[in-house]
Amino acid sequence: MFRPNTEDKRLTGIELNIIIDVEKDENTREENEVKWDNKVQYLLTIIGFAVGLGNIWRFPFLCQTYGGGAFLIPYGISLVIEGLPLLYLELAIGQKLRKGSIGVWKEISPFMGGVGISCMMISFLIALFYNSVLAWVLWYFYNSFKNPLPWSQCPANDTHLTMECVKSTPVNFFWYRKTLNITPDIETSGSPQWGLVACLACAWFIIFICFIRGIKSMGKAVYVTTTLPYVVLTIFLGRALTLPGAIDGLVYLFTPDWGVLKNPQVWLDAATQIFFSLSVAFGGLIAFSSYNNQHNNCEKDALLVGITNSATSLYASIAIFAILGFKANNDLEMCQNEYIEMVKEITRQYDLKIPDEDVKYDQLVDYLNTTYPEIHSKLRECNLSTFLDQSAFGTGLAFITFTQAVLEMPYSQVWAALFFLMLFSLGLSSMFGTLEGVLNPIRELNLVPKWIPLQLWTGIVCLTAFLISLIFTLGSGNYWVEVFNTYVGSIPLLIVAFFEMIGVSYIHGIKKFSDDIFFMTGKNPSLYWKMCWTVISPVMLMAVLIAFVALEAKNPPQFGTWNPKYELFPQTQPKPYPGWVVAFCVLLCTLPVAAIPIVALYHVVKKATNRITINPYRVSIENSVQEQ
């Protein structure tokens, strides 16, 4: 703040009064600004926003799929040259300009105002399906208190459904039939599942309560929603490591396959995973950092959040795969017992001999290979790696694979309730940032009259989102969640992030941005940060975007439909999306980012129109001066 020297004779009394009045106005504005109660609230909020469901059910899957420990190499490189620079940029620009995603980009340049609008639209669309996933989690949490667990047995009063359940396993049946009541394909809507409707209403009501006083109430909620998942994960880890077969799961997870690094798909998935898991380009991080003290060290915050996010992914992977190793060993034991029983049945039927009634599986396999190879070739071989390969991700990990593993654990209701409580807490803290990416721009665009209280228009936004989200409670809801997850949370975020980098580095100016950081932290950003912001990160973002689009164009999009009559037993059957759904997917990719060129074009036309209007007047003035 510039403070005038009252003894400076060059300032008149009127000028002094103006400067003092401006200083008073600025002090009053600072006192009235919304701020975090303390630094801990802020850190917990942005950590909770960054750490979400993807850390639990996508990162472990990628590690397992791409060579275990070898995947950490492209993941770490992507974190350093893509994730951290963009995270630091958003935290710094929001803290310096003290505005949300709309105000920040409008102040950098009116031509970039569309970036903030795109962030708002992306956040709203993501909030729709993300909270629907939390409704599924609440449904399973509610059912976790039943004894026995409802996914542990098949219905006994319907012969047709019982047969389907036995063939597909009770876990699959409860997910696809009882929870989703899934339709044969995406074109068949089906009826609403009223249990899910109730859970969806509860999820949005909880979000509304947490936002009822803005960051004042949300800042209190994060003490629970951000810390609880770490407590539950630690409990799970302690229990998981004591289960038989846990070591097999960890060995399978982290055994490196260095040859997989030659596959370009590994690098693409690593780049997209670190990008999306940090929740950048949503607008929420910019809004949260705008409530900070302007001299907060945002560089340390970015490093802390980025490292915590990646460490959480690794920590969760250890707990998850220890439990999945336990499940795989149980499946292996069941498979071996079935093999032995089938061999005994065959030998009795054909009056053949086996070495011993108590023969072990390995001994029996060796005996059949040498004595009756034609019998062995017709039987299903039991292999531990086969069952470990069946580890799923996404909804499959949470609602199928893990729920089946819980059934084998003592006090399964307790572990099931803890697991889904952890998932809900993770999702809820991520929803805070996502919804803030919607509410903050609405305030900045002055879309709501000032006489409407904060609680009312927050409730209107939550109610509107709830009504739209009812599409995800239909029989086809799971298919639509996959569509939104794949196409809203991918290309639009990459495009927004690219324009953010370009806007700060080349429109705002890297020199000016460096000065802003020096003003806030007392030191200039290092050469590493500048190189990432200006060259490395934009190039990598563009490369990932092009590769992503190329893969989508090369491989027609498909979705897995539940077919109870598929071949020998019920399972998911891949089908291509209908043409109109593909068109809708393209719309989901383009509509949220359409505001970027539209707003830029509007200001170009406006500027050209002003020139045409002003120039004749200016010319007439110049002519009058010349005549005089």
C-alpha cells in the first residue's frame, strides 16, 4: 500500500484526502473479505479436493496394469513437469488476484473470460455424476449394517433370478440387479431406483448443509471429511497386512515390468492420471486460494498438496492390494477344491484311479498330466496370477471386487461400513471443490440478485443439480455415469489447462507473474517453474490432448452392458455406442469449452466496432485542430 508523505508540498489537500479515502476503502474491503479461519482449514480443503475416489480405485489399477513399480517412473515424471506446475500456477494466480475463476481470467485479459465460464460448466457437469456415485456409496453404506450382508446370498423366492444370481455370483447380482436394476443397453432408460433417489437426495442435502455458510461451514467440515479417510485407510492397512495372501497382492502390485515403459499408452495414462487426480482446471483451487492471505507461501502449498496426493495413492494401493491378494488366495483355494471334486467325480464315473483321496491339487495336476492328459485339458486350471489379474478398478473395484473380499473377512459388516464411509468422505471433500467451482463464478457473474441470501441460491443450485442427476438413478444410469466420466473429465480439462498456461505465461506475462510471486513469497520462481509454465507443460498438455483424441478416433467408444443370458453365465458384454450417443459424447467434449472462443470473438468484434465508431469522431477533431 502506498502511503503518502504528508509533508510533500506537491500534493494538494484535496489529493491527500482522495488518497486517504481510497486507503480507508481498501482497508474496509479487506476486513469484509471472506477468509479462511486458519491455514490448516485451507490446506485440508485443497488436499481433500485433490485426493478423491480416483486415488482409491484408479491408481492401484494402473500400477497393476502397467508393470507395478515401473509405472511409478512415468507417473513421477508427469507429476514433476505437468501436475505440480499447473497446481502452483492456479494457487498463485488466485491468491494474487484474490478472485475466482471468472474474475482471474477477465482481469488477465477480457479475451480470456471464457476460460472461467468453461471451468464453471465443467465443474457443474462433473458434480452431477460425481455426487451420483456418492449416492451409490450411501446405498452400500446403508446395506452394510444388514446381517447377513445382502450381497452375500442369492434371493430364494424367485427361481429365475436365483439361477441368474448363482451363475453370476451374489456380489455381481446385488450390484447389477438389486442396486442398478440395469437395462440391457443405454438406449433403454428403465425406471428410477427409488432407493438410489433417496440416497441421491441425502447426498445433495449433506453438500447443501456443508455449504450453508460458504467456506465458514465447509472449513469446519473438512476437519472430518479430509482426515477420516486416512484414519480408515490406516485401519484397513493394519488389518490387510495380517490377512493370508496379503504379501502375494503386494508382490503382484509392485513387481516391476520395465518392458512396459516402451508402450506409449503407459505414458499417456500416467499423464492423465496425475493431471485429473490433482483436480486442476476445475476452478475450485483458484477460488479457494483467493480466500488466502496474499503473502502466503503458495509454492510450499503446491508441493505439499502434490506430494500428499501421490503418497495417498501409493498408501491406498498397499491397503487395497493386500486385501485383493487375500481375495485371490481364497478364490484359488475354492478353484482347487472344485478341481479336485470334479476329478473325483470323473474318476468315479469312468472307474479310474487317483493316487489318494486326500491328494493335493499340485500333485493331482502332475498325475493327470502324465496319466490322463485328456481329462486335465478339459478342466479349468487354477493359477494365482489369473485371479490377481481379475482385479478391477472404478465402480468394479468398490462395488464388486472389494465387497466380495469383505465377505471373507471376520466381522464383515464392520469392514464394509468402514470402507464405504471412507469412500463417502473422500468423495464429499472432492465435491466441496467441485461445487465451489460453480458457486464462486455465479457470484462473480452477478447472476443472482444481491438481496437473495447465500443459503437460498446455494440451495437452488443443489436442487437443480439433484433434479438433473435423477437421470443417473434410472436403469441406464450407470451407462450415463461412464459417459460423463469419460468425456467431461478428459478433453475439456486438458483444453482449459492449456489455455491457463498460455494465458499466464504469454498474455499476463511470465515476468509479471514472477513479480507477483516475488510480492507474495519474497522470492522469484526458479528456472524450473518458468520453463514448465512457458514451454514444457503446454507442450505436454497439447501432446496428451492430441494422443487422447487420436485414440478415441481410432477405437470406437464402447460400453459394457449386463447380459444375464450371455454365453454360459451372466457378465458384461461390450457394445458400441449408438450414433446419437456418440454425438452426445462429442457435445460433452465441446460444449463446456465453447465459451473460450465465443468470449474471445465477442471482444474482438466489440473492439473492432468501437474503433469504427471512434475513428470518424477522432478524424473530425483532428481536422478541426488543423483548420484552426
